[in-house]
Amino acid sequence: MQSGCWLGFLIGMDIKTQVASDKPHLTKLRYTICVKIRAMRAEFFEGVIVSTAVLSKGRVLLLNGSNWEPLAVISVPRAINLILSEKAVVIEQSGHFLQTIRDKFPVPSVIALRTFINVPRRQAHWSRKGVLVRDNYTCIYCGVQPGSMLKGKLLNKHDFTVDHILPKSRNGKDTWSNTACACYTCNHKKGDKLPNEIGMKLRWEPKMPRTSYLVIAIGTGPDAWKRYIEIHRD
């Protein structure tokens, strides 16, 4: 099943069509549940009083069940559909609210599926930006980050580069498993050597992210999202 297909099926945005086509084969109980979910969603969204920016521009990080691996960045309405249909639970709140006629509904920032789904790993296009975002601008050798002090200097994102663990001078390739974020001090110290040749150790194993798009999306999203890259970086 293609990535767009599994996500669309999971979220159930076309439940009305599904119910209409499958009605003869649904038990009365299943059909009743589907209708109630549709009614609940309609009642909720009809009563929403909120800036359209929250609904149209808001983004929610969707995690897999059980292991909390990032799966996709979805819209606020799709996230709420998952929650109302009890397919997902809220992990992080955004601090924003959807005001309905009866109540206020907190807008999630991160949600997780209630059950684990097996999604085939897709090829992620390598890029220097993707490596830096994947590693959250953290040096793989010494662990410094933007905001850290190093040799009397307050570091920012421009003080970090991409290091080739097997140097390019020794036929090292531009791959996710051979590159990592490094501060300029460690990058210069390592030079064209292997880490173990000069007593340097990797703080984590560089791995391919699920998609390059997702790495960039999380990296440019709320700070709360970045921890979920770190969980699957270790």
C-alpha cells in the first residue's frame, strides 16, 4: 500500500463513501458506529468558532503506536478526526484551542496512533540540511548544541557542519549512515581520520530517516517535535 493510501485509509476522511459502498456488507452495529462518528465530526466542526489560520495552517505530528516513530505531519482537522474516532491519543498540546458553541477543544501538537502499523520504509534523499536537522544541530562527537559555550564563544547553527565519518578523501560517501552533524572544532580535530584512530567516539549511530521531507518538516516545526527525532536517532 502506498504511503498516501495508507494514511488516507487510516484517517478515514472518506468514511461517508466507504459506508455507502460497504453498507450491504456491514453489520448493523458497525454501520451504527460509522454513522455516529460521522455525526460527531459534523457536529464538532459545525460548531467551531476559530481563526481559519489554526485549521488551515496548523500542523500536527503523527506518531506510530507503541514505538512513537514519526509517521507524518498532518493537518489539524485530520488530527481531530483521528482523535474523535479513537484511532489516536494526544501526546503534546499546542496551547491553542478550537472554540465550539458548547466548549473549548485543545488543539494537539503531537498525537500517536493507538495501535502500531507497519509502514514500509521509504528512501530518503540525502542532503546536508537534512543531516543537520536530523541530528538537531548537535555535535556527534562532543555533544555541543547552539547556545553552548565553546572556547569562549556562544555557538549558533552556523557553527556546525556535516562530518563524513569515513572521510571523503578515503572514499567516504554522502550517505545518511556516513554523515553526521559536528562542530567545527571536532570536525577540524578529526580531519581525514576515522574517529577510533584519534580516540573520538560517536554519541549515536547515524541512521536514515523515514523521509527527508519529514526530517525537514519536524526540524522547522515546534521544538516539542524535535525530541521524537532524537528518540529514533539513538
